[in-house]
Amino acid sequence: MTKIRETSAQTLLRVANQTGTPCYVYNETTILRQSRLVLEAFKHHPVKWLYAIKANDNPHILKLIQRAGIGFDTVSFEEVLLCQHFTDDPRQIFYTENSMSDAEMDAAIRLGVTLNIGSLKRLERFCDHPEAHECCVRINPAIGDGHHARVNTGDSESKFGIRIGQIEEAVAVAQKSGKRIIGLHAHIGSGIKEPENLIAAMKVLLELSREFPDLQFINFGGGMPTPYRSSEKPFDMARFAELAIKLFDTDLKNRPDGFHYLFEPGRWFVAEAGFLLTKVQTIKDQLETRYLGTDTGMHHLMRPIIYDAWHDVVNLSKFGEAADQLYTISGNICESGDILAFDRLLPEAEMDDILAFCDAGAYGMTMASQYNRRALPAEVLLKSDGSYQVIRPAQTAEETVAEFLAKCGFETETHHQKK
Ligand code: LLP
């Protein structure tokens, strides 16, 4: 229930009734609060914050976060192109490549974005490029963390980053070709469980940075966790800032003017702001299990299936009533694994009740698919002034199928219509 406090159950119900379900709803106030928290915590230090747009790349959300004073962190050429719509200065777009193609590298160099290179082989290709001048390199700090093994990116066995043992070679490759490595980067994982691991990785980067003569910045990645369960403690940003600032105060003594640090979380800014609203379409007892079947599923919210992730579920239509019934909440995808939440205590539900999956603002819609050829849901932004705006309408079933057929080179008329 605490999750709904900031965004009232009444407001969410109103949106569900007017926009229809399923739909993602994001609360602007929460996003702005999260932005202010980080800017405030580091305001006396040369620290820039970037938003990892993979968490939620709706253009209205990008605009909102950018206006709050946050830059963009991207991980694909497509994300770079998207961010180009929001800034005239391509260097403000930080692009962390991962198995980038030559064509993508060429295009990124021409655009002038800040390219972050994660392997020695790619660095060699970059240094061979006649128009390339400077880049950042991603280090594998051999310290990983994350809410699930699949999102731990800093372990020495992970596919990301240049190993510490290859750093000398990386510096040599750049020097030989007259290119400059101006930035150092690491991202240890997503949903960091132990903030000390982030601090430890930061120390590793600060130490290694001495081997790079042209350095202008260090980017320590993202990963700040969200408390999905009420038993989880929120990430203490103020405490983290205290520890980080201690490191910065020492480090800055030997840095040139303009030297700065960066962080690039995604989840931090948007997770708690988002809800996935869905309507109960069936209720059934299968021996021991009582299912609430919904009009959404794993195609709209993949996190429970991929990471066993927990999202609090609230029955908005029965808000405040005693939660004394055990339900398993299932999706409308034709797979028995399409279960969004197991064994949840909720008030007695009825057909057409509206449920909210909480903390769904990050890695919800961006990971959604059209599996079972299903339509994508709407996205709605609740404004701080109490109004709301549909920032991406739902696809209708007809649009979804017509777009698909047309893309594959088929006529969109049905046999029936042709007759
Ligand atoms: N920087 C890089 C290089 C990343 O790979 C990521 C996320 C981030 C920043 C932002 O991490 P965040 O602050 O959001 O934790 N789909 C998963 C999360 C995968 C994140 C992968 N990398 C989930 O739903 O939990």
C-alpha cells in the first residue's frame, strides 16, 4: 500500500477507466524527486548525472529528465539516434558500445558522440579510423554485483569491459595511433545489493586512471537499486554521496581543471514512478492455486519471468479492504510460465477489478514485445499539477496486425474483406 501513497489509487483508477487497460502510468513527481536527490547530493562537486535510457525511453520521459538537468547514457546506435532529438551537442550523448559493428562505429564517430569502447579489438578498429580522435574505455573491474546473475556486469568472467591485465596494451594501442583515451568507465551491474561493491569498484577505477595520461573524466556506471519489496531498504543516496565525495576530494587534488566524474543509472530515475495497470479477465481455482487472469502478461512485463523479479501488486478496485485471499496472477500469453506474481495476499477480487503492478517504470515498456502478436500497451504521464497525458497510445489489435502484414510485404485486407 505504501507504494501507492504518492500516486493515489483513485488517480490510477481514473486513468485505467479513461485510457483503458493494460497501460503503463508514470508519475512525474517521483521522477523529478529522484533527479533532484542525485543533483542535490553532489552539488558541490564536479559530478554529472546521465540517465540510462534503456530503462524507459519514452520521448516524453527523456524530455522530462533532460529538463531536470540529467544527460543521456545509451547502449545502442538506435538509442543514440533517439537522443539526438533532444540535444544539439552530440558529445553530451554517452554511447557504451557492446559488440558494435564497423558501420555503427563509423556512424557514431561521424556524429561526434562520446564513444565508450569495451574491448581491445574494437579499440584497435577505432584507432585505425581516420576520423577518430578520442574515446572512453570500459574497464572490467573484476567486481560485480546486481539483483540477479543475469545483470551482473562487472565480474571478471562477464562479457563486458577490457580486463585490467590488458590496460597497458590499450594505452599503447591508442598512443601508437595518436588517439587519446579521455575517459574511463565501469558499470558493475544493475540493482546493486552491496553499495560497498560500487565504492570498491570506484577505488579500482581511480587507481587505474593514473595509467591514462589524457584523462578528462571517469564514469562509474549506474546500478543504484530500487526497493521492490517493502522489506528492502531504499538505497541511501546521501550516505553513498558521503563515501564517494571522500574519494573525490582526495582524487581531485591531482586533476586538471575541468576534470569530472559521472554516474549513469537508469532504474533509479524511473522504476518507482511507474505502474502497470491491468484488468482481471478471469478468476479460477485450479486445485490448490487460485488464479487471477489479467489482460497483460510477460510480453508487457518480462522482469518476473526473466529474473524472478518481484513487483508489489495492489487491487485498486478494492483498495483498503482486508488482504486475506491468496492469488497467483497470470498473464494472457499462451505459455504456462506466464505468471507475473505468485501467492499474493489480496482482497477478495471480482471480474473487471483493476490491479496495479508497482515499481514498473524501469525495464517494463522498453522490454515489452508483441509475442503472441499482441498489441503494446498505452503509456500515460501523470503530471505534477494533477493532470495526465497519454504519451503513447495503445496499439489496437487491428493496427498491430496491419503493421505486421505491411512490414512483411503483405496486403492488409483480409480474405473476408476482399470477397
Ligand atoms: N550503464 C550500463 C552500461 C548498463 O549496462 C546499465 C544497465 C546501466 C547503466 C543502468 O543500470 P541501472 O541503473 O538501471 O541498474 N533488464 C534488467 C536490467 C538490465 C540492466 C542492464 N544494464 C532489469 O529489468 O532488472
